[in-house]
Amino acid sequence: MLRPLTARGARLHVETMQTFDSDGVAIAYIDVPAKGGTGDPILLIHGFASNHAVNWVNTLWVKFLSEAGYRVIALDNRGHGQSEKLYAPEAYGADLMAGDALRLLRHLGLERADVMGYSMGARIAAYLALDYPDVVRSLLIGGLGFHLVDGRGLPQNIAEALEAPPGTPAPNPTAASFRMFAEQTKSDLKALAACIRCSRQTLSRAELSAIDTPTLVSVGTLDTVAGSGSELARLMPNARALDLPGRDHSTAVGDKLHRQGVLEFLAQRP
């Protein structure tokens, strides 16, 4: 979860959003050309209750990566932002959302891309790398560590808090913060409730060991939602961890060290 604030110098939308049909679901996205460099494509997948602007534009990732010579593609996940809203929990499986990402790359005529996800977006990116290894040139997992395996992290009653009438006390502070965040981003609360009920599938140790894509796992040292990034990286044959000192789940994504670490990693991957 991120604070829905605009970083200094960032614009809410750097490009006019486009939409494509992903197996019957309308998915909105931006496609920002590189400012010089090789123009290698990188796909950004945002976290739960966020959208491409809050997660990637406001935190300056789109600006940073495009200026570093990357073609930056970022989508609004189904149920989020300007993409189509669905209300059946089974429509939000991580594999289905990974399918949206795959079809977006195909829609753009891209056979391969670096893929970076944050929190729920990192889960989606991991599923994409597992199911379509030839598509993912490198995998950047942010805001998600060992809880990708053990399933812990967010409490189950976030969905109930999202569906409750305005003014209803939330069952715990985490649920309350997600309700407030979703309202600030003007999200569809019922769509998000459906999403949180079905989008938190885990990957087994065996599945993670099968992902040999070059991987960077970046987690804040104060992040109580993600789980250990180092523990997750140790389960993968070609992964390393980046600890972000003094950062929690909300502040790690836009951290300067995070951006520097990602750029160094991208420069070194095959």
C-alpha cells in the first residue's frame, strides 16, 4: 500500500492512458518511450488498491526509468484505476492477472520484457515468470518477501472493511488504513473486496525453485507486510535480495536506494 500523494516534480499522468481487450476484460495502460538509451521494455505492475499513477508515476519510477533509457509500460490491474471493474472473487486469481500482463505485452508486439511488481504486483509478476519464463527477461519483486510462500501478511478482514457502510469502525488498524487508502484513490471498494478475497495465492518452494529468471527482491527493513526478502531470495536459484533500511511497506517503493539498486541490477542482467 502506498500513500496517494504526488511526489515533487511528478505529474499524475505522464501519458494518455490507452485500453486493450484482455480476454474480455478492458485493461488500461500507459506506454512511455525511452529518452535515449536502448529502449528495452520494462513492465510495471502495481499493488493492491493502488493504480499505475500512485505506485509508479507519483513515486517517480516512470520518469526515472524512461530517463535511464527504458521503455516503460504500466497497467492498471483489473478492478483498479481505469481498468474494468469485476465483482466475482474468482476473477482475480494471480494467474489471471498475470495473463493480463502477458496479453498486454503481446498487444504491444513485445516478446520479452523486464517485469517489476510491487506487493500484489510482485505476486502477479512471480506468477508470470513461473508460467511464461521466456517472456520475463528479469524479475523485480518489491514489497513482497517470504509471505509469497507462507501466505501471511494482510489480515483476511480487509474485504469486510471495504464493503462496510461509511463510518463503520474497521476491525483492525490495517483494514482501516486500506479502507482509507482506497477511498483516497477513489477506488471501487466492492471490486477491491472481491480482489483481496482471491488474489493472494502462494507459490510453493518447488515452484519458486523453478524460477531461474534473474531476480531482485527488494523489501524495507521495517516492512511487516512482506516477510523477509532474503528468505525468499534464498529459495530461488538466480535471485538476490536488496534490503531498504528504515523503510516500511508504504515508503520502500519510492526509496532512492530502491531505484539505484534496480538500475544496477538491470545493467548487470543478461
